[in-house]
Amino acid sequence: MYETSLQAISVLVDLGDSEHARLVRSLERYMTQELEVEHFKHETSIVGAGKGTWRYHHCSPLSLDEADLLELKARIARVEEFIRLLNDKQSADARTSNCNHAVAIRVAPLRGDVMPQPHVELVSREIHAARRAASVTPGAKLSRREREALLALRDGKTRAAVAQHLGISVLTLGTICKRAYRKLGINRVSQLRDISLE
């Protein structure tokens, strides 16, 4: 049982000071281990999840250049902003309510040679059946530009590289992908592996 009376705790440190740096590392360990363990010990297993339960886990080593990192930071900032809005909405509600979802975002630079790993995804039978149907349904008419963008993304190119190759902005590429995904009945680039785009 715990109670919070603050929206956030801000800790100002000087990372050039070795003692401050040590404190930050210990705080990071606490935040990433203790709090995640505390929240995720209540996690529903994929087998026990209800039909409408939303669950997603993705861990993938990536090779990121400076543009990719900037885009990733911007996207994470949008997720954090949305979570803050949800927190504000919840704290504005006078009733006490329990958390029913936990969110953990972790991006860490790696040292040494780490090879990319295959994407592993746990999905329900319903989602799997819908994807298979989308992969064999000939009704999805992609434009030439949509097909070109999706093929490049499926081959592992970054959004920034694909946008540059097509001579468009990353935001425009996002719109093209969203439209193409809707036609194919998917919502992530990793699902392109199951679909023929030729």
C-alpha cells in the first residue's frame, strides 16, 4: 500500500561531481528495478488476459544515428506527455482509483558488438487470424509510393532514411504508412514480414 501527495519529485544534480553521479546511478537502479518490479508483479499473463486486454512488449537492439535518436526522443516525449495528461486527469478525479496499467520505456546505449535479434511478439489467436486474412486478401490496393515506403521499412531502413530517399518529411512518411497500414489491416512495421507487398 502506498500513497502519493506530489505529481513529481525533481532532483537536481551535477553529473560532473562523482558523488552526485553515484547517487544518480543508485537512484536509476531503484527506479528501473524496484518500482518496475513492484508494479509489474501484478502483470496479467498473456494466457490469463481478457479478450480486450491490451498488452505489448518489445525489446530490440537497434543501430541509431543522430537523426534517429532525435526522432525517438520526440516520440517518447509525446508518449510521456500523454501519460502526464492521464495522471493529471486521474489526480483531478476526487475518487481514489487503482492503477490498471503500467508503462515502462527503456532506451539504453549498448557497448560492444550486439547483433540485432529477431522480433518476438505474443498475440492472441484473434489477432493472428486477422493478420493472416489481411496477408491473403487481395483487396488492399497500395499506391506505388506506399509500396515503395513499406518495402524499404520492411528491409530495415529507418524512417528518416526512407523519408530522405523519397524526398519527403518524416511526418509525411508517417501519414503514408498510416494509410497503407489501414489498407493492410496492420498497425506496426514488424507486421509487414507476414504480408506480401510484391
